[in-house]
Amino acid sequence: MTIRPAPEREGLTWAKASRFIALPFSPSRLATFMQVKRFEDVPIEKLLEQGFEGILIDADGTLAPHHAIEFNLSITDHVRTMLENGLRVAIYTNAWEDRFQAFQEMGVKVVTNVPAKPDPYGFRIAMTDFLHLENPAKVCMIGDSYVTDGGAIDAGMQFIHVRPVKGNEPFFHSLTRFFAYLCAKMYGRNTAK
């Protein structure tokens, strides 16, 4: 079994550090469109009613445990239903991008060669170059972290928070994600479905 080092984007970046430090003092940067227990609980009908056209999806902690290479059928079926309903879908992860063949075969793009989340520029490139959309108000990011995935808010997109899927992740990643979640809870920014 070959173990490869984590990609650079998965480590600490200035965008991650500055967003993490600012969150306790910036309640508006914690506002979620909705909060769900599992990815499969994201209501596609509600997304369509709200006029969303594009969906960016985090992988680790959202679709499966950290660095998973296999995904439950319920996950791939939910993504397929999104596509069948006309939504444009891309996977946007800070981790390895070469493990999503099942999704790519459905037509899902995998965002590559962009700045690490939560850099707003990375979200904009993901929107324009991978979803082929221009209006961030028509895009939502689905993820488990207010620090990284929640950066979509800074790019003018909506954020759907998913309860993290437990798995083999670095302790520091888990700790910072939990701290940001507590900040959102303190400000009442994590809206229930």
C-alpha cells in the first residue's frame, strides 16, 4: 500500500488561517443556507425552488471519510439526481483530486489547479471554469467545514453545512472545524433544514 503525502492545498494557508481567526468576530461569514445531517439530506427540490443552478461539493467529511476512494451508492445516486434535475455539479476538495471516477463518469467535474478553499478566488474559478456559471448567487457549496467550505460565503455563494462524516483526519483539521462550528452555533448562524 502506497501512502502519499497530503497535497499542499490541504495544509495551512494564509486564507485558511485568516478566515479561522476572523470567524469569532464575523457572524455574517458563518451564515448558512441550511444545515443537514448527511449529504443525502440536501433537498434538491428546495435548491431548485431557490433558483440554484450550480453545486460545489466538498469530498472529505462531506461525501465520505477523509481521503476515501469509494463512495456509498446513496451518495452517487443523490449526485445523479442533482444532475438529472439540471443542476451543474463539481467536486471541490483541498485533498487528492484523482479519486472521483464514479462521479466523473456521470459528468461531474473535479475542480483542479485553483487556490485552496477558502480563498474566494478559488471559488470564483470553480464557478466560472468548472460549472460555467457567472452569478455566485446561483451557486451553493455543500461541505462540512465553516473554515474552508464556508469560504463560499465570502465569494457570494450560499453554504450548506453537512455534519462531518467521521474518519481518519488530522486532529488539527477536526479541532479547527469544530471550533468554527461552535462559533456558528453561538451566533445562531447554523440554520436547520
